[in-house]
Amino acid sequence: MAEIRLPVAGGRLQPYRLQGRALPAPVPGARFNRIAYSAAHVVADPFAETSPHAGAVIDWDRTIAYRRHLAGLGLGIAEAMDTAQRGMGLDWPAARALITRSLRETRDIPGIRIASGCGTDQLDPRDARGTDDVLRAYMEQLEAIQAQGGRLIMMASRALARVARSPEDYRAVYRRVLGAAEAPVILHWLGDMFDPALSGYWGYEDFDGALRTCLEIIEENRGRIDGIKISLLDDEKEVRMRRLLPAGVRMYTGDDFNYPALIAGDAEGHSDALLGIFDAIAPAASLALAALAEGDTARFHAVLEPTVPLSRRIFGAPTQFYKTGVVFLAYLNGHQDHFIMVGGQQSMRPLAYFADIFRMADAAGLLRDPEMAAARMRRLLALYGIEG
């Protein structure tokens, strides 16, 4: 098996021999007893003559191919979310094009499940004068997505966080947007560890106040809400909220630190999944969910638990740059031929981070071709002057 020299603590290099035990291929058509969405990344066009501050230029063939790969593993697709660098390189025009293409170019896949991010990112928060501006921005995106037959994930709004003066401002905006939805919507509570501009969302800095407002909005609009994705990286807060949701409203875990236990659940319920880490660990997610549906919880945990150290490293602080780790793993596994990201985001993590991801992915059986992955890791090391 391949051996490669990787950096370790103290700036030293140490030989690492790959385990090379890739997970078995998931069985096509396996059924799950959890709804599971993977938020999906975009593949940048590495030949685009653009600057990191210009609009996104996307390799559409590879980007759509990756969505078809996820669907082939039985996973739903959460489109144009923060994993696709929404608000960090992917602006609304590019997101709208992504949503349109994703819906159009996967319609031949039986039973495919796609929900698309509906936000306000075409409105610079500094230009928002009040909640009416926020509402118009949400409605523009809602209408564009629904015109393509798409279903909505109502994303948290930086502009709303800036202009809202009370919890009632949140209630009023959500009431109007949800009232215009043609199908039940997934809400997204995104914590400020993912986006510092969302601090104080729902009108409160503290969790208890925010939880109260969010639950009131859900109760008022329960017939128009499929569920809520909570991304606070705190399993106790998620379970607490899950137990307070009205009947028929799903909890979609967005906890990329504690997802196995949250999905498995307890005697009082479980979480479904809408996770960025499922992009990076899709084969393991598919195998584990199939085992859970068959009642084999031991197999579920045996497959998924080894992915947790990898996920915690990918999503480690500063958490908003987790996309760099997700795309790096896609590169290692041959889903794209380069490690270039929209907005130059490949530069947002240090070399030790990439070395850890490589080792942890190998330990979790997530390098589908270890020899290819080692060769690609050596290319990265060479950029840092290291002969791997």
C-alpha cells in the first residue's frame, strides 16, 4: 500500500502508510427510514479568467455529475446552500442558475429529492432599510425557484438579522414568505459559528429566547412547514428543540459533530438529516442509513462513527471555511480534477488541516482509490515545497 510523508505537530514530516480499506459500494436502490439530504458543493472552472472577488464561474458538467452521484447513493440534494459557498463566492445569479440546472438535469432520476435555498443574498444587508426590503428579496427568490418546480429551504437572512428590531419582525417576514410557498418548506436556523452576520437571529442573543420565537413561528405556520434544519453544533439544543416541535414537523439535523446519535435517535424520537458533511462522506452515509433501515443499528454506528473525527476536523473553527475540506475530499476521490474553489477558498485552511483530512478519510474508508488519493496529496504537498 502507498506510503507518503505528511506533516505532523512541530513542523516535522512523518511517513504515513495508507490503510487502503475503502468502504464497500452501497447497494443501488437501498431504502432508508430517514429522510437524508446532502448539501452539495460546486465545482469551479479552473480556467476561468476571473478574480476571487468576481462572480462564480462554475464547471457545470462536474457540478451536475456530482449531484447525480449523490442521488445514485439514495441521498436528497440540498441545493445552493452554504456548502455550495452561498454567500461566500456564490451570489444569487449563480445560485439561481445552479438551482435551474440542478432541477432540469436530474429530472430523469426516479424519486430524486431536491430542495433549494431561498434567501436574500441579492440584497446587501447594508442597503436594507427595513423588513419590506427583506421580504421583497425573499419573494424574488421564492418565485424564481417555484417557477422551476422547486421546493424551498428558507435560509436565514443576513439582511433580516441586521434590520429586525424585535421578534415580531421575524414573525411577520416568515409569515409572508411561508404564506406564498406552494409546498411545505424546510426552515434553516444557521448559527453564527457558520456565519457571524447571523448573530442574534430570531431577535435574541440567547438560545432560550431564540428558541421561543422560532417555535412560535413554526406553530403559527405548521401546515406550511416540512421541518427545520438546525445548525448550532450542539446536540443537546437540537434534542431539546426536537422534543418541542409540533407533530408532523421534522427535525433535520445540521449538527456535523454529533450526527450519528441524532439520526439514530432515542425512545422519544430521531432527527432526519440535512448535512454538509454528507457531501464528503456520501458512501458511508448511504451504507449506514441502509443498515439503520434494516434494523442493524450496530452496523449503522460501525460505518458512521469513524467519520465523526473527520467531520469535526473539516468543520473545526473557523467553521465557515468547512467548504474547503469538503471540496478537498472530492478532489482526492476523483470527482474533480483540480483543487480550485470559487473565490479562491482553497487557500482558507493550513497544510496541517489537509494532512489530517487525508489521514482521517483513509481511516474511515473514504478514499475510494487510495493510490490516486496519495498521488493527489503529493501534488498539494509539492506546492508547499515538500516531497511526499
